[in-house]
Amino acid sequence: MRKIGITETVLRDAQQSLIATRMPYSDFENILSDINKAGYYSIECWGGATFDTCLRYLNEDPWERLRKIRKACPDTKLQMLLRGQNLLGYKPYPDDVVEKFVELAIKNGIDILRIFDALNDPRNLEVAVKATKKFGGIASGTICFTISPVHTLEKYVELGNQLRDMGCDTICIKDMSGIMGPQEAYDLVKALKENVKLPIAIHTHCTTGVAPLTLLKSIEAGADIIDCAISSMSGGTSQYSTETMVYSLRQLGYDIDVDDAMTKKIADHFVPVQKKGLESGLLDPYVMGTKTDALLYQVPGGMLSNLIAQLKQQNALDKFDAALAEIPAVKADLGHPPLVTPTSQICGVQAVMNVLAGERYKLVSNEVRSYLRGEYGRAPGVVNPDVIKKVLGDVVPSTDRFADRLAPAFEATKKELGAKAQSEEDVMSYLVFPQLAEKYFEYRKNPAAAEAAAKAEAEKKAVAVKYSVRRAD
């Protein structure tokens, strides 16, 4: 019987996909010991948007959250998602900052770093992979899956070989939009197993409804690890149900270490968390449905909700279908980047701007300008030269590795912060999210005063919105 490992995503991607990563530590503190005993291959609990939202919305230190999870889960590997050279932010950081971040992540409790780049540019992965190996972590090199004329089986295998040669221990196929069909999954896993010869992890979403078929065919082709979410936080834009997958795979003769009694307790624990999300509006029933349009538009769940929010702000929700249809056109113009942070936001925002302006690239975001200049990395395909000309004029896009232009920043920032930073982790928080870190440092110093100020600011904004609505009427 072949053994299949299960990565539980409820503490990171499941809650990120369903409730915008707003789950405070207190919501899962009491179930951590059971998650630790459940027999998972790993617990995905950090990285992605968790770092940002801890500081922005939850008044939590993300490093302290990680340390507490580590203490409560001593027997299971802890896993994080890292955006390569972009770390947990939306721009490239200097190499010394990337290496230091990886060192601190492992020091504070992370075992597995799943490292991806939105453009699948290996130059943006290498520093993080080497640092992971240097500091004793498990490097899971990631292939972001998308469908385009330039994303061929041969290209994916080529990237898999590059990841192996960098020193990656495993390869993850990251299907952030739930668009990888069962045959595509089978063919890709089989090709990677035959050529790259590393353990393969599969990450997909239920957005389009094909996830269980994709997972099953991946396993049949030789995949070793699959990402699942406990049933009460599964489905929709989240991952497929842990318990259902375990039940099905056991019937088919696979060996799974997961303890059913523990997963029952874990599922029961998160029922009120899901209910709280529904009552607060954080969990919009819309994201729980099956959206087969994503098979055409390749839009991840988080990008879809951002698109709706953007159009609502502009009083232009009637332009939703037009904006959705514009996304594949922008994606093609930009050289077919996979739609994952930050390229999903770059393409989505530009699609909305094109539709609202009534002219393509009349208005252009700063991020698109940076992308066209080559600052995010090498586009997978050819970028539309007419768009480059319209946006950049006579500026010639760079083909070098942008991070090579960045001066080391960790020690200088540490010196600049002085006593404001109580630790190297504080310095790193500031480097990645300076304004949010400053706000958190103030909160930590005087929680009551910070909360009162935040409440006053929220009330002020509410009055302003009410007044503007009244004026608009």
C-alpha cells in the first residue's frame, strides 16, 4: 500500500480563501493539540496573507503566533507559503533580507517552506531555496500552474529540474485557481515523477468543482502529498475536505496516517468559526459555490472577491462581466503570467481600469509599469510590444534580475529602528510591512490607547461615508 501524506490547510489557506485570513489565534488555540495528534504530514499555518492580516486586523505579532503554534504542535511539521524574492509582500526584497527572513522563520518553528514565484522565474526562487537548506529547513519548490500557449508540459518539467538542481526536497504543483483538470494533473505529475524524481505535493482549490478528480488522478500518477481542509472549512474557494479524501483513498487501498477520531474533533471545533464568519459577513456564501467560469478566466477565489470589492467602490458592479472578460486579455498582453499574488492583483486591477476608462491602458497602475519594466521578473511569454510602447514610451524593459540592484537592508533598518524594535523579528516585520509594523508596535506599547484611537478613526470614517452617501443621494 502506497502512503499518501495529508497537509492540513485550515490554519492558513482554508481560512485565507474563505474568511480573508481573519482567524485570530484564540479561534484555534484550544484545538492545536488535537491537530498535532491527527497524523498529518504537515500543518500549513503561516505565510501567505497570515503575516499581513495579523498586523493589519488582528493586533497579533505573527512571529509570536508561530511560536505558540510550534509549542502546541511539537510532533507535526509546520509549513508556510513564501513568495520567493517577494517574501510575504508584493515587491522584491534584497537578498540579505530574504535570507534573514528564512533564517527567522525556521528559528521560530517552520519546518517546510513552500517557495513560489508568480512568474515561475527561477531567479526569484534561488536565494530563498538556498537559505532554507542553509538553515535546516525543507525546501518545497513550487510550480504555479496555469493554462496558456507558453505553459507546456516540457516547460513545467524544465522548471522542476531547475528546482531540483537548486536543492529542493520536494516539488509542489500549485493550482491556485482550481483549473487543473484530472488529465492535466495526471500528465504533469507523471512527467515530473519520471524526469525530476522528487516527492510531489498537490495544491488545488474547489473553486471550479474539479478538485477531487484532480487530486485522485494526481495520486494515481504518483503524487505523494495532497493539501486538504477540514470539512467545516472546506469547499468553495477553499480546499477539498480532509475527511472525505481520507475516506475515499482508504477505500482505494492507499495508506493514510490520519486519525479519524481527531479529525472529527477538529471539524466540530471549526463549525462555530465558520458560523461566526457567516454572521460577520467575512464568509460570503458566494465563495462557497462552484464557479465554472474560472475554467475560462482562470481567476482565483481571492482575486474574484477583490474584483467585486473594487467595482463596488467605484459604483460599477454592472461592469463585473466586462472586467472578468478583460482579465484573460490583460494576462495575454503581459506575457501570460500565472494569476497568483501579486500578478493576480496586477492583472485584475488593470482589467478594471481598462473597462472603467473605456480604453485599454489609458490609465495604468504603478504595478503594471513596474511589471513592464521587468522588476517582477521574466514574463513566461512575450509581452505585447504595443502595450510596452504605450505605457513606457522609449524606456527599454530590463532583463536582469531586479534584486541584484537592491542594496542590503537588514542591518541598516535594524540600526534605524533602534529601541522601537525589540527583536530581529520586529525588524523583519517592519521591512516587509513598515506602516503595519509601526501600528502594531504602538498597539503593543499601549493596547487600550491604540484600540481607542482605532475606534475613533473607524467612527470618523463611518460618518464620512454616511455624509458622502447622503450627498450622493
